[in-house]
Amino acid sequence: DTAVSQTPKYLVTQMGNDKSIKCEQNLGHDTMYWYKQDSKKFLKIMFSYNNKELIINETVPNRFSPKSPDKAHLNLHINSLELGDSAVYFCASSLPGTSTDTQYFGPGTRLTVL
Amino acid sequence: GNSVTQMEGPVTLSEEAFLTINCTYTATGYPSLFWYVQYPGEGLQLLLKATKADDKGSNKGFEATYRKETTSFHLEKGSVQVSDSAVYFCALISRDSSYKLIFGSGTRLLVRP
């Protein structure tokens, strides 16, 4: 009965590789998000989708490309990984029709780029 | 732009001590305010929230009151436990920030037995 799930939980890879992180929510929410948490625990939004449509796209390198095949899924694909991409990536979703309401977070994916 | 400022940690307390973690915000309009908690090795969990001025959010013995006049949302608990050791994030969301959560820098709390 997991609300927001992410896979994988840990991802270790070499510089230059391409990798994907998957997120799924079973809460019936319309809006999903990706956040990045750096080594100092600082959290910042990267992207947001509402009903498969991109609504927030912060200043993120275009090596990062989100994809939403349906409103329950929001995946993050990263090309040509760099050392600075090492971080914890969190997926979140929020209640339908009320985007100001609570965002529920997944467990996070710890990405380490060697 | 909108922003959230939290007191720097770490905050180290003995069990049963009183906790206050300060949080102030800058925002246009009327944001909703949140406290999230991140236990070691885990994801973010919503601790409490308040959506309008003078609202008090509460959960698990933690409380915070939305003070518009001082633009603050301080987190308090009367008697902390070792299990409260975690990182606490204050955050806001508002219509003019496109509904994205804007987080403070987090405050690490360490409770000693």
C-alpha cells in the first residue's frame, strides 16, 4: 500500500553513463514533482507535471529529462552523468485539483556518480 | 522571491527538554506553511502544516503556529525523545511560486538520552 514509490533506492554509476529513476504514486494525484537534495541536505525542485503536462521546469541542465507516461508515473532520465549529479532525488505528488495542498514524498533515490 | 530561513543546527538536547526550531519566511500573498521531517536514511515525511494566519498545526506532540505579523512558523515540542532525532525542514508553497515547495536549509536535531 505504498503511496509514492521510487526505484531504484540506490544507484551507483560511472561518469558519462545514462540512467533513469522511476516514480509511481497510487494516491490518485494529478501533480507530480522531482526534487534534488544535495550533500548539505538542501532541497530544491527540479520539475513538476500536472496530468502529464510539464508545468515547472527550474534551471536544470538539459541532460535531465522528465517523462510522464500517465498521471501516476513520473520518470527522470539523466544523460551523460557528471560527478555533480551525485545527490538524493525525491519524487513527490499532491492532491488533485488543489496544487497548494500537501505534497507526499517517495523514499528517495541516492545517486552516486564515480 | 519567496524564501524560507531556518535556524542553523545542529541542535543538541537532552531527552525531555523543550524544543524550538525557528523558521521565518518571505512570500507575497498567503502561502501555506509546512514542517517536514527526515529521519536518518529515510525520505521526507510531512510533520504538520498550516494554511492560513493563526492556524496551528500539530502532530506527534509537535506544534507550529502560522504568524503572519512576524512571518514565522516556529516548531515546538514540550518534551523531546531520542526518537525525534532527525532533520527538520520548514517549507512554504504559494500560488505565485507555481505551487512548488520552497524549503529552508534544514535543522538537524540530536536528542541524547
